[in-house]
Amino acid sequence: MSSGDSSDDYGVRLLNPDGSACEHVDFPALLGVEELKGCYGAMLRTRHLDEAATALQRQGELALWIPLRGQEAAQIGSVRAATPTDFIFPSYREHAVAWDRGLPAVEVMRLLRGITHGGWDPAAHNLANYALVLASQTLHAVGYALGLQLDARLDPRYDAQAGAPAGPEPAAVIAYLGDGAMSQGDANEAFVWAASFNAPVVFFCQNNQWAISTPAARQSRVPLAARAAGFGFPGVRVDGNDVVAVHSVTSSALARARAGEGPTLIEAYTYRMGPHTTSDDPTRYQPTGEVDHWRALDPIDRVERALAPVCDAAWFDGQRAEAAAAAARLRTATLALPDPAPDAFFDEVLVTETEEARAQRASFREYRESFQV
Amino acid sequence: MYDQFHLPDLGEGLAEAEIVHWLVRPGQTVELNQPLVEVETAKAAVEIPSPFAGVVHALHCAEGDLVPVGSALLTVATAEAPAPAGIEPDDAPPALVVGHAPVEPAAGESPRRRPRRPLHQPPATVAAAAPGTTADQPPSWPVATSSAALSDLAPLVRARPAPALSTAPAANGSAAPARARVLATPPVRKLARDLGVDLAAVRPTGPAGTIARADVTAAARLGAPASRPGAGEAPPQRAGHGGAERPLARPGERIPVRGVARQMALAMERSAFTVPQATVHRTVDVTAMLALVARWRAENEAAARPGVALTAPAVPRVTALAFIARAVVAALAAHPLANARWLTSADGSSEIEVFATVNLGVAVASDRGLIVPIIPDAGRLSLPALAGELAELVSQARAGQTPPARMVGATITVSNVGVFGVDSAAGLVREGEAALVVLGAIRETPAVWEGQVQVRQVMTISVSFDHRILDGEAASRYLGEIAAALADPPRLLLLG
């Protein structure tokens, strides 16, 4: 892969793997100790929930699970830069993002247990449903961002000269995608469109090094962040295992979007420490030693080292106990999920059910009931 | 309380998984999410974490088994709801030995340990079929002759996991492929299944030749032929065959081939279609050898009687099979090419590798199907030691407890099809070996003995050989050496 990008450049970093802080000329650390403690708790909880869900899949309770181990900082750092009015378009691995937005953990289980086609109400947490079709969410995100622009023009406070909303906290959009999705046509169309219309969107790419079994280095000869230049907007690589740096870089990109400066591509340089999904066996393709290399860069350990001087063992124990309890609750809640009624798939199709749909529902019910002896 | 854990679909539509390695043993305490077993699917090798906390009661499949999704993996006595006091062991779910197919209790039938049925005829029957033999550990091998092939099908049928009613109801409802296609809606099919009506025997009155609900209920009243029995019902058994009860394959039935049976089938396929092979036969008078073994046994029994003064040293127990096995192994010293294998390199060149040691494979019909456990380095074993190893090998195989290391690595194999009453067989040489020695039945036969016709104990021994390694002459010489030692037991001393 001599022509590919397999850089040792981890990008913008504010927290070294040993837990010590460092500085960056463009991106100041915005998280204080209390906020960092909050991030630690969220990341630790994420890991426990992720492990519980993986076990549930192995036990036949979930059809599939998509582990995110190793990507906790990229997700928590970025989502914590967003405001509640921002709208998030996840791909399918953004469990930490979803949970941190306030979505109950078990809601994600419903989708992967196969008892719902979508999952949750996107408006409830300004969080779109997962997109299983690679990169499709980037187009949705750009479309939503364009909608925000149009909404802003209707706002009496709109500053026509600046081309930006003048009110407080204008909303922006984050579209999550992966290194594999960066090769998709949809993603590239989204970049073009976002640039053409200066859409208030942040493309947050978690480069976890593997598109299932294809290494990121094969998919790009340049750092993924460098591709943004070709579309005419800034691209930043950030150490995806550094929650402080991810938060800072994402905050900066969202600020640009709110200020009407258009899209930004963030490449969070991280690593998928587990399989692509529970159907995958990474030992078949990962070079030996690679996991060990990244284990030393574990995003949670890094924050633990940073917090060690200011938090005592009892605090860490409390966090672990809390995370374990959340995992146990998730297990119980998942196992208690009721199967949907057979005709439930009619429920979310039409806001106002038509006569035809009502007749279909009735006919389906009748057919189902004919199974009763 | 007992909880059974069934193999889930681990990867979006997988049908089966191979048991690679058990990480727990019966009697072991396990915690929630503790890794239980490593399995490999077509997609991934994964560890399965325990869904229960408790004590492992039984494992239901063996390492190396290819098990379908839905099969019972293990039973755990869970701590949450302890078993009521005074529970009888027989009220526990069937504690299946590793390697057994799961047996689901029929509805309404209390789970009960099923008596293990002997797969083989008891020794008395064997003795009747082959007078004079002490073939108390009858191994077997699949052979090209039709009668023996039939005998060997039965273990395959036994190895078939019973479909679990709860997980695979459709298996019972699907019509046999040989029949005309039955037209019926799913609700009617379910009704037929619930009422035990075979749809193929129902006269359709519905539109376009479909079977209506009323047709099924009418057929049920008239007592139409029942559909194939469900998993919980006792399989039909062949009676009056020396107590060997084997389910018969039903006409039109499709029998999944899995686990040991599948491994055997694939190995046979490779042998038949990749190894050019031939067989030589030799009939030999084994009267003297049987007499010697009988005398040793008498001395052995006499020495074991209490109160008998030791006038002579005790004689170790040696069977006819052990004697023959010793001759097979010892004769290799002068015929090393019979203990070899054919190797083809990637560049197309070929080599013959002569094995440094003799690992004697012994074909044994077990409940899991035909397996070939080995006696490692059998060439250095004395006759009594070989006899002891043989006895242990067979009892382990029957119990499904052959250590994995003893399941591979045979360099030459012996198969005793005589226990099925056949006189000789052209067996299939196993892949990676040069020769297979097949033992026919020992029969009282009129034979010429010292110039006169007498009733003698005679058997036919066959050597199937890889014709790339051995030619007819070399195989015949090897077989001749074995035959000579069996006809004239002192010659065994000259071998090796």
C-alpha cells in the first residue's frame, strides 16, 4: 500500500496517550475537568453497553450487533460539541452518539432485535434513524442543512447581507460517516452539494482504518481530510481517540456552520477495536500487532490517566459500577422488549390512514386470524 | 431449574456452526456472559457467552461437530430457581453425553433419561455369526459392497439431530420431495400439522386444486395417514436384530448429513475420487491362531479364579483382533510402503512419505457415526499392550470420549466387517494412508489340512491399497506376511 495513506499522523491532539495535555495553535481545549469527567462516564458506559449488546447477539437475542469499541472518544467528543437544536444524521455505528443525545439505550436494541423497521422518532432527539445504506445519510444531512438555511431566511432576524441567521444559536447539522463511505458516490455528491450551497453541515468521518476488510489506506492515496480541499471546504484530521481534541475540532466546525461559513470535513483518526459487525471475523484480515498498537491508544484509558491526579479510586469505582449497572439494565430491558403486533407495520406508514390502507390492514388481520384452529 | 441454550444464528442467516472448543465442562459454575464455547461459522470464529448463571449440567455436542442453528448446545442448572428438594436424577433433562444428538421430549412427556441403546449386536450374536472369534470389540468400515453399506447407513441416521419442535416446525410440514406438490395455504398447512394429517393424502376440494380447511378436518375425522412423526415421538425401530435398534430411513425422507457422518462422507468421497486404488484378498486358515488365543484366555480365567494357587504366571488378555492387529503392524517392518502416504506438491511433483511411526487407525461404529480413533506408535507395542490399547480405544469411542488427539493421524487402518457377517470387502483407503486392512468373518469351513479335508476356521483378509504407492505385487507380499503369521502363529515372532 505504498501509494495509500497509512500515516502515523494522528492529527490534532490535545491529550497525549499518557494522559498529559498538549496544545494546538488553532484548536484550544474547551473541556474542563468536570466536563472531562462527564465524557469519561459516558465513554465507559458506552463500552459496557456495547459489550452487553455483543453478548446478547451471541446468545441469539439480537439479529446483529455493530460494535463501536475504540470509537467512544470520536463519538462522545463530537456529539457533546452539538447543541440540542442541531440535527444529527448517524450511519449505523453511532450508538454512543444516540445514547448521548438522550435516546434510551434499549431503543437501539429494538432495531437490531428486528422488531422495528426504523427505531425512534427523529424529532424527539433531533437524531435521524440509522442509515444502513452506506453514505445515504450524508445526502439527507445536506438536504436538512439546506432546509435550515431556507428556514432562517423566513426568520425576521435573518441577516441578508451576511447570508446567515442573526439569531442566537442557529442550528447546524452533523453527518456521521465512515472511511468506507467516503468512497461512495452519495458522499461525494453530498460534498459537492454542500459546497455549492454553503450548507451548514459538518461531515464527521470516523476513519476506523477498516471498511469491513478493506484497509483505509487502499481507499485513499491522501489523508481523507485532504479530500475536502478538492471540494473547496476545510478538512481537518483529529486524533479520534482524544475526546478533548475531537470536541474542540467539532465545536470549531459547528461554529463555522452556524456563522454561514459552510461545510467542514473532520476525519477522526481512530480504530475499530472489534469486528465490523458480529458477523465479521477481523482476525482473518487484520495484521498481527495492529490491535495491540491501538489498544495502547485506547480512548478511555487516556482520559482515565488524565483524570487520575484529580479523581480518587472511589470515583473511578463508582463510574465502573454505574456503567455495569447500565449494562445490566440494558440486558433486562432488551429481553423484556415485546414483539410488535403483526399489523404494527401499518402504524408508521401514513399520518392519516387511507381507506385503502385500512382495508389492507383488516384483510391482513383476517388472514392472520385464520391460523387459529 | 434447568435452562437449555440453543445455538443461535450468529451471523444473519447462517444455518450451522462447528463446535471448535468447549471452554466449560459439566459441573463447572458459570457466570452470566462467561465464554462457553468457541464456534466457527462460515463467517467467523466466535466465542459464545453464557446467557445464564449457574452450573453446567451437560454439553450436547462434541468438538468438531457441525451443528445446525437451533440445536441444543448445553444445559445449565440455573441458580435463580433451584430444583425442588428431593428431585430424582431421572427428572432432570436428559444428560446427554458429548456427541449425542439432542432429543426433545414429546409434549406431555416428562423429560426422562432415555436408556442408551447398544449400537452393536451383543457379543453372543457376534459369536453366532462368527464362531470361534473373540471379536468382542467389533470395529467396522464402510465398504463398497452393498450389504455392508446398508449396515453403515444406520449410524448416519442415528447421528442426525432430531429437529426441535419449537424451532423447526416447518421441517415436519414440508411435503416429501418425491410426491406431487401439495397446494395449501399456510394456515391450512398449520392446521394439518396440528391435527397430524398428511396433506399428500388429502383430497383437495378448494379452488385450483388447493386443499381447503374443511378437507383437512374431514381427513382428520376419517383417520387419514398420519404425517411423519415429530421429533418427540419415538422413531420406528428395527426389531429382532440382536437388540440393535436403529431408526429406519423412511421412503422419501431427506436425511441431513452432519457432524461425524458428514466428515466421513467427505473423506470417503475424496478417497474414492482422488486415490487410484485396488484390493487384494487372501483366505487364511486361522484355526491355530484361535486355538492359541482360546488357550491364553482359559489360562487367564483360571488365574483369575480366587483360591487357585499360581502355578504359572498370569496371562494377559489377548483377543483374536489384537493378534491380527499385531500381525498387521509387525508386518509393516518389512513392507514400509504400506505405512506411507502420497504427497502432491503445488508444482505438480509428487512424493511418497514413509511414516516414521505406525499409528494404527481402528474403524469403530459409535453413536456419533463411524470414527477411526488411533493407537499411536502401535509398532512399539507388545501384543498384550496392543490388546489393552485396543480395548480402551473401543470403549472410549463407544462412550463418545475419544480424546481429540486420538481422532486424527492414522497411518494405516484396520476395519473388521466380519462382525456384519460378510466374508470380505474391498474397502476404501483413507486419504493420506497407503493401505486399509479389512477383516472378514471367521467361519467353520471345509478346508484341506495336511492332505485331508477337515472343518477349519477360515477367514478372508483384504488389503486395499493406494496404487500409486504400492503395486499388486507389493500389496500381495504384505498381505501374505500377515496371513502367514495368522496361519502359523509362531511366525509372529519373526516379524517386526
